[in-house]
Amino acid sequence: VVPRPRRTRRFVIAGLIAVVVVAGTVGGIVGFRLLGGSADSLSAMAPSDTAVYVNAHLDPSAGQKLALNGLLDKFPSLGGSSRDTTINGWIDSLLRPTGLTHADVRPWLGSDISLVVPSSALSSFSSSSTGSPPGVVLLVSSANDSQALNTISTLRQKAGHIEQWVTSTYDGVTLQVATGDEYSGAFAVTNHAFVFGSTETAVHEVIDTAQGKHAALASNASYTTAAGRVPSDHIGFAFVDVGAILQQLPKAAGGLLPTPSLGSVQGFTGMAAALTAEGNGLSITGVEDFDPSKLSPDERTQLTLAGDVNGSLAFMPKSAYAAGMLTGLKQTLQGLIGSVGSGFGFDINSVLQQIGLTGPNGILNHLTGDAGFDLTPSTTSIPGGAIVVGTDSTSAAQQFAGSLEQTLCAGDCSSSLTTQQDGDATISTLAIPFLDTPGFAPSWSVYHGWILIGSSPEQVKAAIDADRSGNTLASNPDYTAVMSQVGGSNNGSLFIDVLPMLSAIRATLSPGDQSRFDTDVAPNLKPLKAFGVATHNAGDHVSINVFTLIQ
């Protein structure tokens, strides 16, 4: 009999962890414990060398519980008496491969669920020759240890003879170790926590940490710094030790990726994010920490740039259903060209000078730093949109547009380029014979020092009209609601107006799929009004705020 490859086990292990995390998170949070509120009870069991730590906190403050409960009530399948039935159905569906049901998990589920990935596990992902799975550990706090132990017994009984089970003891803790084609790993209950590790060694390390024989995550400076910059009262938390992961990359690549090739990305230290519930939506507050001494001069400069209300917002029509804006485009491009320019195998600077981007007269010297893009409704299946870039010189912008025209037309634009006048703006449109796509006709204009590039002349005109009329995205109530949460003065942002975007997606579906979309999808997505992200530079870190408007 040819044994099944252990790679299958890796996917089953990952699937089992995902199943229990999702099932427990949804089931536990909406259990809605009205009293108290507690701290993360599982982080003390995560070793100090943990590269990834994810926690679902099921017992946050009363304010968080009330806000979350109000948000869930806005969704038809999660409101009122139907909530428990819906969630139990989800849990049963997800746990079906294990033979368990919601009745095996929910009665003993405690206040926290955590996923622990030690840095040593990262190298295992590339160890296909050995077949050993990465040492990932799932921790679930237990409100009733005997019932949690019964779940392990139930899992063992329902597995039957598919798996081989061995009972062992480590430092006074009883382990149930399974080996087989469906799943392999070690199970235990200790320190009021259900423990499942994809390897027995990983479980041993967690037990050592819980008993104080191994330093815990709280002793990791990258963790404490990043975690200290996000809200402690949350319903979800994640930490990534980026520095540790980057140190493992050359090993995981088998020597194909030497450490020096990582360049200034080695300046990353840690990342953290916390999920919180607000009265009108869900918020994620994140942070990326850096070691400035390992960054390039351009990157250090970019991190010190103050945020602002991006000037490109003046060109975003109110009807835009997606928009992104960036401050510091000049420094971003300079850093990008400097870091990757030598990797093309030819002189990239000569090419960039030819199109007028770099060089003594290049537009790069005249960028103000503000830039943005938008997507707006279109009469065709192709979304319409525009890119706007700020400069401090109209003449330099016009010279760049001329260089770009000559490059696109291979020096002869007489037959393929047309222009039209729109007040004090000239809009140029390039006909591309081999690209006959309805609604797509690349166009551009230089308007009051701004370079406007659109998917059609109508999109360029819409951007200009927004500036002239003031009827911009800033007058969209959903935009202002989202920006008030993430910060309208920022270094970069992204906004999505969910319902118009869903309408654009629906328009591309067949009539049958549209009917199913209207019946099964739309009602549960209707409360999702808008989504936004904003970044804020702070010298040695970048704060990232994410908000989903739910009404």
C-alpha cells in the first residue's frame, strides 16, 4: 500500500486550525457574556520566539460587547433569534471533516482563542524533502477542563482506526498524540487551555512556557512595542515579528535568497493590529515598526513626512466608488528606483529619462508628493477612472506629457492622437488600433499644474469638473464618516463605497447569477456601506487605521 503524502496532512492541519478558530470566534463572541471583561489569558503560553500570534478575545469589555451585538443585529442571518441557529450551522459545517459538532466545542469554550506560529516553524514550510509539518499551535481557553478533555476523547473515538493514537506525558501534562493520513498532532489540556499542536515538539514548548521554563512572548521587545501602540480593549489582535521572519527567509529559501539581497526591508521589526467594535462599524488599528538605521535615506525621509488632506481629493468626483490617495510620491519613486533600478539588467535610468521621469528636467523633480486615483461608474463593463498627480510647475508637467506622448506614439502622433478643449484645459486622447475596448480610450491633460490621466476623455473631464464645481468625494456622507474614523489628514488612504461597487460587480453577472446575487448575497451585504484605510507616518513606525462602516 502506497502511503499518502504527508503534504496532505499539512493542509488538513491548517484546515483544522482554521475551522476551530473561525467556529470558536464566531460562536464565542456572539455568546455575549454581559459581565466583566478580561485580558488575553493565552499570551502567557506563547513562547518568546513566536513569529505570528493571533488572538480572538471573546470576553472584551461591556462596551465592546454592546457595540458588536448592535452591529450583528444589522445582518438578517445574525440578528435576533436566528443568530444562534445560523452560527451553529456554520460551526457544524466547518467541523464536519473532524466528526465534531458545535455541541462538542461551545459548552467549554472560554474567553480566548489563539494561534501561535514560532519562528522555527517558518523553515518547515520549505522542508518538503523531510515532510515534517510546521510547528503551529492552537490554544483555546477552557471554561470546563473535563469537557475539553471529552472533546479530545470524542475526536479520538470518531477517528476510529484511521489514526494511530499514543498517550504520553510531558512535565506532568497528559498528551494524546495522533499520527495518520487525515491529521497528525498532539492534543492536551493544561493551564485551563485546550492545546492542539501540529507537532509534539511545539506542544512541549508551549507547556514549558506555561510552566515558566521558557520565556513568554511578553519578553519579546518587538511584541511589547507594537502591542503597546494598539488598543488593549479589543475583540481581536494579531502580532507579526517581521524581523524574525526576515531572518528565516534566507534559510527557508535554501540559500537562494542571501540576507544582503533583502535590502532595507530588514528595517521592519514588528507589526500589530487590534480589531474593535464601534457604534457604526468595525475598526482595525495597526502599526508597523521600523529600525530607521536600516532604512535608506529616502525611506527615512518619507517616514518623517507629515500627513495632510491630499490635494488630489479635489479631483475625485462624488460618484467615485473607489479612491486612493498618497502623500510623498516623490520620495516613494526615488526609493523604488534606487532599490530596484540595478536589477533590470540594463540602464533603467536612460529609459526613465527618455520618458521624462528622471534626469535634470525630469518631472520627478517637480512632484509635490500628492497623488491619487479614482474609479467611477461607467456605461460599459469596464470601470472608468483617473489618476491625478500634483506638480509645482505647469510647464514641467506639459513637457512630461509631451515626452510621454512621443514615447507612446513612437515619435509620430499625427494619426492616432486627438485633442479637445474643455474650457482652459486641453484633453488629449490616444487611439490604440489593436486595443478596441468599449469605454477605454487613454486620455490625459495638464490642468493648473496637475497631471490627469483617465481611461477616457470623459473621465478626465469628470476630474476637472469635480475641481471646478466642488462636487467631490468629500461631499459623500459615507466618505466623511469613514475618514472621521481613520483620519482625513494622512499619508495615504483608500476608500471604497461598497454598494456602488457591488452594483458594478452585479452588472457583469449573467441574469441567473444576478438573481442569485439579489437573493443570497445582497441582503447580507446591504449593511456594509463603506470601507476605508489611512496610514500615518511617525518616524520609527507607521500607524494604519482601517474602518468598515456598517449601518
